[in-house]
Amino acid sequence: MNLDYVAVLLTLAVAAVVPGLFLGVSYFFSPRRATPVKGEAFECGNPSSGSAWQRFDVKFYLPAILFIVFDVEVVFMYPWAVMFRRLGLFGIVEMAVFIAVLTLGLVYVWRKGALEWD
């Protein structure tokens, strides 16, 4: 077996054991008494009100979607950082173009008022 993969296998083993351990401990030590309050619908600490099918304004979703988009784009910077020395000047120019496109997108969204909260 190649020793390069030992760290990956160890990480996968820990990632499998730790959640299983937490779930097992919480299963054995958590209270199981059903009460009427536990059976009620619960939304962010407030009692539910209105229909579950009512429409929400897009202003509630837009910042979340924008955060996810820019967060996913930042994930693309990690492989670049790992290969930074090998890529040399070409890698720096490519990342500068990538960041410029992200910055233009952010400026566009900002100027459109998508980040304003009324």
C-alpha cells in the first residue's frame, strides 16, 4: 500500500468515527419525554404563523445566494495556493484575472442594490 494515502485514510476514518460517536453518546444520554411543546411547529424561536405556502420576498434569499456564489468561488483559490510556486507568473496572472472578474461581479451586485437591507 502506498504511504501517500495513509493520511487520507486516517482522515476518512476519523470523519466516520467522530460523528458516529457523537450520535451514539447523544442517543444514550438524551431525554426521551414527549411533551405537547415538543410536538409544536417551531420556526427560529417563534411560534409558527400563517400558511407554510406563503411567498417570501426575494430580498431574503438574495444575500444568501450571493454569499454561496462568492464562497464557492473562493474555494477555487485553495488549489491555486497549493500549486502557487509551480504555476509561477502564469498562475499569478490567471488568479489576478479570476479575482478581477469576481470583483467586477461584486461591484455590479453592489451597485444594483442587492446587498442593501431595508
